[in-house]
Amino acid sequence: MYKRNEKANPPFERLTDEELCALVAAGSREAEEILVTRYNRLVRTCARPYFLIGGDSEDLTQEGMVGLIKAVREYDGTKEASFRTFAEICIRNRLYSVLRAATRDKHSPLNQSVPLDTPFFESNSYTAATRNMAQRNPEEYIIDREHAESVLSGVRKQLSEFETKILGFYLDGLSCREIAETVGKSPKSVDNAVQRVRRKVAQYSGEISKS
């Protein structure tokens, strides 16, 4: 019986991000799925501060996934940046774009229900994407980050010990089920804690805007 030579053809899970991207470029759907799974937590980590500030978590997660899949399909291995760097650029570009649109039209939903399995990406090249990131005003990112950190810092004073612990795991990108397994609580208990944190964030943000 023929046995697969794993040294010559290692399992996809053991390949580097860049090797998987090369396979994606060659048409491998499996390689794409592995990369998306591998970086799912990065998407949640990038989006979570904005969820707490007031966005809808599922909408922003899906928008972040749009940026991730764009990175998977457009990464150019001949460039100097690693895939992780390029992926984070694409994810954050997508999130900032959506948040700006939501600011311009606060009554529009953040998510337009774009299916993730169709060619919905613009034909921006790797160079165009990185140039777009570089041309943005760095102060925009600093302001966003400082605002989020200021709000979260103020809210932490109002949280219970359990809520503070849950918030830390949540911002690290863990799902409610993963957090529940880590802290030994039920997913429902963790979800309730997240909702309480969100309400306190909304209340604190409202107080700041009035002052």
C-alpha cells in the first residue's frame, strides 16, 4: 500500500502561514480554511475593543473576517512583511473602514451580510493595501486606541473581580465557550458577565460624553 511521504508533503496544519498562502494562490481551499481558522482569534482581538465601545460583536467579527480572507487571497510572499503583519493590516483596514461608514450614517447596520465564500474583494494589490495603511494619519489610530483604553480603564473600577477576569480573556479574543472552560463556569454565566460589562461600558461612555 502506498504511504504518504510526510517529509515531502507535510500535513497542511504543519505548514507555515506563507506556505499555506502559496497553496491558496494555487487554488487550495483547504489551505485557506486552515489559515482562516488559525487567525480567527486575531480577528476577534482586533475587533473586541470596538464591540465594547458600542458596535455589534457579530457584525464586526464578520467584517474582520472579510479583511482576513482578503489577506489570505492577496498575500504576496515576495514582499518583506510576514503574513501575520499583512493580515493584521487588512483586518484593521476593514474595521476602520466600516467604523467610519457607521459614523457617517449611524442608522445603517455595520454589516451588509456579504457572503464570505464569494469573490467580493476589491482588486487591491498587496502594495496598494500597505500603501493605504501607511498613508492613513497615525493620529487616527492613536486616538482610537487611547479612547478605548481610557474607557476600559475607567470601567474596570466598576467591575467585579469575576467581570474583570472575563473582560481580560474576552479582549484576548477567546470565545465565551473558551473562557468558560478556562474559568470553570458555564458559557451562559460568562455571556451574562460579558453583557454586564458592555452595559457598564455604555453607561461610562455616556457619562464621558456628557462631561
